[in-house]
Amino acid sequence: MTSLSLQPKFSIYPNNPILHFQPRNNPQIVFFARRTKIRIKCSSIDPQQQQNQQRSYSKRKKSVAESEKGVDPVGFLTKLGITHKAFAQFLRERHKSLKDLKAEIFTRHLNLQEMASGFEILGMHRHKEHRVDFMDWAPGARYCALVADFNGWSPTENAAREGHFGHDDYGYWFIIIEDKLREGEEPDGLYFQQYNYIDDYDKGDSGVSIDDVFKKANDEYWEPGEDRFIKNRFELPAKLYERIFGPNGPQTMEEFEEIPDAETRYKAWKKQHKDDPSSNLPPFDVIDNGKEYDIFNIVADPAWQEKFRAKKPPLPYWIETRKGRKAWLKKYTPAIPHGSKYRVYFNTPDGPLERVPAWATFVQPDAEGQQGYAIHWEPPPECIYKWKNIAPKVPKSLRIYECHVGIGGSEPKISSFNDFTEKVLPHVKEAGYNAIQFFGIVEHKDYFSVGYRVTNFFAVSSRYGTPEEFKCLVDEAHGLGLLVFLDIVHSYSAADEMVGLSRFDGSNDCYFHSGKRGHHRHWGTRMFKYGDLDVLHFLLSNLNWWISEYKIDGFQFHSLASMLYTHNGFASFTGDLEEYCNQYVDKDALMYLILANEILHALHPNIITIAEDATFYPGLCEPTSQGGLGFDYYVNLSASEMWSSLLESTPDHEWSMSKIISTLLGNRHYADKMLIYAENHSQSISGGQSLAEILLGQGNEQAPHSEELLLRGSSLNKMIKLITFTVGGCGYLNFMGNEFGHPKRVEFPMPSNKFSFSLANRCWDLLENEGVYRDLFCFDKDLMKLDENERVLSRGLPNIHHVNDTNMVISYIRGPLLFIFNFHPTTSYERYCVGVDEAGEYQVILNTDERKYGGQGIIKEEQYLQRTISRRVDGLRNCIEVPLPSRTAQVYKLSRILRM
């Protein structure tokens, strides 16, 4: 490899601004594909200057150290007052390893932005010079070609060139496919002729000849006389030859005499021209103080130097020659038409292979039982989606509606992006949520895997529609004020070899670990090799791709436990910090997550990252500068498990109020970072039942329900949602349909159900009729309005001052709101006393027992206003006595303060 040490002032990615993540004074290395390694470095100074340079180097080291100010690898442990020698040492070693990893990255990439922008050059891209470029990474392959319908699926028609023009030392293959010249058309006169494929006409179509453009460039760029040596290439060497040897110098090698050294020749020239005017002298000169190293002590004319640095290459004049789309289509036939089917062909030590390219952006993974293929997506300008809306501002509290496009319709079939945009998005807006979170969007071969066995990381699933239709969905969501999140799966990958990444280049360790470590212990999926720079390049670029291409607003990182531990999280955790730094922890996976959060938040300041980790790794939501992983939120997975366990295996009268509160609060240190849900899709999909299915019956809305059963189910459903929503952190998540108590579980088509779609949909028609489902939806809407109007989730932690396991009553204060719950299945209280801090009048603003929510309406409207009593209760100065029917909850708001 040939390397050049320089301070970069540019980026090879012209569409993005420069973003430096390393100290400015550290040189960066740009690598070129050659086998020999030569470092170019100019440093010729005298000892005094060497001392000055040493002092300058010390200053640079100091500035680097200053740039590390505020960075403490164990900072969050100190903040929390945690002392654990082994874990602190692990954090310090991880920090050092991360610095070494970044240094290694900078030997191959200009900056971290480039590291996360591989999609700009990898995959299939149309080049401005009437061609298509293809690049992919397959270090184990010996030969690479594209096989496609446009070349008759020939493995020799479009192959990578031999040598470094088609294959570099890191395993990246490069193929150029030239557009075909139409019959009767002449080739372009300029080898660098560019075309604008979007606009019909461009500057090159103005009729100005190329000679006129070059003349304009020369006239405006060169100073008078500066282009003299360009027009006469041999004048300069002839002048130099004459200056050294005279007008009658030697003409053959035999006539050469001994040439004086540079210093002697310079002094002779200086003596000869000592009386010349300064205008005749060159802009460079040597400061000669009679010292040994003065011959290298060069000084330049400041005015000339500034003028030289201000010069920019005449690249803008190239744009003057660029032609439009009509000129391109008139002269050329596209080498790869839009919609073409293709695969990449490799010759490996084990024989030939055909694979779907790893960076493909549109894929048909299962083409009627045949091998999958990628689809070249290059629609004409009139079919490219034009963005209309900007993303809404990030709210202080998140009310997330989790959904799956495929099951979003009412009919027993796979729903589409367009169906979702037309029917589901308005419902989400009406329901009062401010964000939607998709899972199953990224391409996956097996529909029954719910989208978690990803095969093609840069492609939206073709079973729902096209990339343009997904862009429309995201844009419409933004227009409705909804943020759009993706459930991203970087913790493992599908083991499919024909469509996915497994054995992509014929080797077992291309993207994944080899041996047992490369396979998930229980799920049969492949585990990424996070310590490999090219794997990091792939994953980081994938995150950036979804934001850059589809304007995604955030990610939930799925199943972090699978990637953080070599046992994939299937181990008993006691909470001892030793379990988070032992030999089973994958340090490379931790460093990937830190890099991902640092890069995402630097490139996209408004991005939101959510960690789903059943083990709650220490520092999940702490800043990376303080030893954390840098996530914005973490998911409390215990709450939904607790509710399912209570409903399925614990009698109502044995519920523990203390356990409910402790589980919902999660880790108090990170309560403001907690995303919580009463149930998500896992309760319905992973062989379990939704809360409504448990509470309201056996999943058949036509089944007869007793009034008592419906009342119990409806009451507990509302109370569970209310307490989960208001006790937890500043984020809440609900799965599609659960807002109205969807009665059926989700079951994707698979062999066990004879590929039936009967349970792979949502029964939206239940909302059209009066009954329990509409009542529950009405309550859920008012619950979302409660946060919108009173900012419940964005307030601080609740003051939980009353937890009575005997009476099964819970009460807490959050902001100006007082929440009171009676979980007792039979006992009601006419005047139940709970403490409050402020004296005044409290008004009921939400009551789960109202008739519009399917309740009994036991509390009358005249009882909605309660005045405090000056008596110390629950450690607070005042109290109120409220009616509290069984299985009900009320929310009171301080409407008027009484001054004592």
C-alpha cells in the first residue's frame, strides 16, 4: 500500500459536510491501492528548529490532552457512587481500546463520517460519466462479476478487471458498466463528459463549444504568462538545462562532467545575480546565515504564497460542459435499465457462488421459489418521490405507536405501504401518539420471522411495496407530526446463504465469527464480527443510510443482550458488576454501540436511540465521554412480563402493590431515560397472549362474555395502562391494536398453521360499533391527551407516598396531578384518605370508571371536586378524602390553591 500523510481539507463524499472526530494536529493517512508502502515526509531543519518543533509537538500533545478534558472512562460510576475495581478497570481498558480502534479507522478513512457513509460508493451507483459503478466487499473471492437479466446472466460479460483496477487489498471489488452508445451516435469528444440524469437540460446543452469553455477557463484562471509552460511543455526543462550547463552544454552522457552539489551551485547563482532587481528574482529564496542547514531553510514571498493558496482548481468549468438527461438518452441506452434483476457472481476456493449483493437497496428475496435477486432501483425523475414535509421537533415525552406494516390491514393478506399510509396513519394521529416505530421493515426472506432475521440490511421489504412508497409513508407521517423510528437488528443476522450475508464470499468468517461463536446459541442466527473494520463500516453505514435515504428519526436497537455476551444473554444475572466485565462480555460489540451513538448524534443531532437490553448493561444511557454507551432511552422489559405474570398466575386479591411500583420504576437513576410499556408485540407474537386476550376472553369477539367478566377485564386493562403510563419515565410504547384491546393474538403464516393469514391482521372494524373496544379506545385517547395537556411524562419522578398492600391502594403525585388506584377486586372505600402537599381544591380530570369508558359511573359528577383537610397524612401536610370504588383509578388536578 502507498500512503500519504496529510492534513485533509476535503472529503471524497461531496454531498456531506466535513466532520472531524479526531484531534486536528494528528496527521491522517490516505491509502492508495499499491503493494509497496512509502511514507512521504519533508523535514529538513537545523537543530534549533528541531528544538522549536519539539516544543511545538509538546504543545500539540497538550492540546490533545485538553481535547480529552471532560472525558472520564469511569465518570458515571463516580457520579453514582459505585466502587468496583474490576469493572472500573474494564471501562478504562475499553476506553483505551476504543481510542486504538479510532486510530486504526483513521488509517483507512478520512474521518468517522466517511466511515459511516459507505453507501455512497458501495452497491450500485450511477456515475455522472454515462456509466454505472458497482462495488462490494468479498475478501474470500478470487473473481467477481455481475450476472443479470441485462447480460443474459453471463458470469463473464460484466466482470471486475484484473489487478488493482478491479480489486484492492482489503477485498473490495469494483465493476464499471458503460452505457451503450446508440446506433449512429458518435462517442463523446471529452473523456470526462458528464451528464445530469435528473434535469432535461443543463449548461452543456447551451450550444457553447468545448473550445470556448476551455478558453474561458484559461482566461479566468491563469495569470498573464502563467500558462506559458503549459503551451510549451519543453521550455521549462530546456531553460533549466541551459541555466545549469550553459547554451552549449553536453549532449550525451559521455560529455557530462562532474556536477557541483546544490549548495555550490546555489552560492554561485546567488553571486551572479546579486545586483539583479527584486522583480527578476524568484518568489522563493534561501535564508543563508552561514549555518550547515541553511540550504534547506526556504522562505517564500508572503504575497505570492497567499495568492498561490487562494488558487482553486478550475473544477467549476467542468460543470459548464455537463449535459442534461435528454442529451444522455439521445446518445446512450442505459447499461442497466431501471428494474433490472441482478446478482453478484464469485469464484471462490470452494467453487462458484451467486449472491444477492450485500449493499443492495431493493431485493426480491424469494422469487417464486427461485433464488432471490436484487433489483436495480433507478426510477425516472418523474417517478422519484419528492419530499414535502420536514420532521417534527423531538418532543420532551415520547408516545410511541409500535406497528408492523404487513399486519396493518383488516384483510387476511400482507398489507402494503400505501394501505398503511392511507388507513393506519390517520388512526395513529387520532389516537394521540407522537411517534411510530416499525419492526419488520428491513428486508427478510422469511415472513414468519416477523422481520427479525434480516437478510438485506439496506433494503426495505419488497413484500410491502417500493422504496418510493416507503418514503411517502415516512413523509406523510412527518406531515401528521409523527416521528418515525425503526426497530433495527444489528445484534445478529439471518443464517440464509442464498439471499443473506452468511458465507457471503464462500468463507465462514466474512461478516461473522467462525465456529460456535458465529452462531446464536438458541436462534440459529449468525453473530457479527464487530472487531472487523469492514464489518463496522457496513453496520455504521447502514444506520446512516436509513436516516439519509428515508429520513428516519431514530432507532430501537433490538436484543442487545444477544450481541453483548458470548452466551447471547441466556445466563442468570444477579446484578453483580462482575457479570458485565467477565470473559463472556464482547468488548468489540460494546465499542460498536459507542461508535454508533457517537456518530449518529454527531451527524444527526436530533436522532433518538433506544436500547433494548434485558440485562440492563451499566451505563446504557450515560454519555460516552463518561464511560456510558450513549443511548437516549432504554426499554423497561420487566413491566410487561410482570403484568402478564400477574394476570395469568396470580389471583386478583394477591397482587402486591409494592412489587408493581418497584417494577414500574425500574432503575431510579435512569427513570428519566426509561421507555415503558404494558405490552408490546412480543406478548402477542412470541407464543403468548395480549392483555386484552387474557382479560376479555379467548380471542373471539363473538364469544359470549358475562357482564362481570367484561367489567373486570375492561377495568384492569384501563388501570394497568394508566399506572404504567404515569409512573414510568418519559416514554411510553403501545403495540398496534392494543389501544382498543385487540382480542386476537398475532400469528404469522407458517407451516404449523398451514400458512394461514387469519391471525396476521388487525380487526379495525371493531371500532365501528359501540362496545368495549370503542370504550377502551376512547380511554386510551384521553390518556394520550392527559400527557399532551399536562405534560405528565416530561415531569420529574413521581412522589409515591402511599402504597398499601393490605388495602391494595396506590397513590402518588406527579407535578400538579394526584393519582389514586384501588386494585382491590371487591372492596370499595367511601372516604379514602391520602396525603397531599398543597392545600386547595382538587378536581377529577380522568376517571377510569366513567361510563364513556365502559365503566359503571359510580362516582357522581358532584363528587369530582374535593377540598383538602389540614391533617398530616403519608408524611405530607394535608390530605383529601375521596370515594374509591374497587378496580378504579382517578386522576386529580390541583385547581385552586388555598392560602392558610
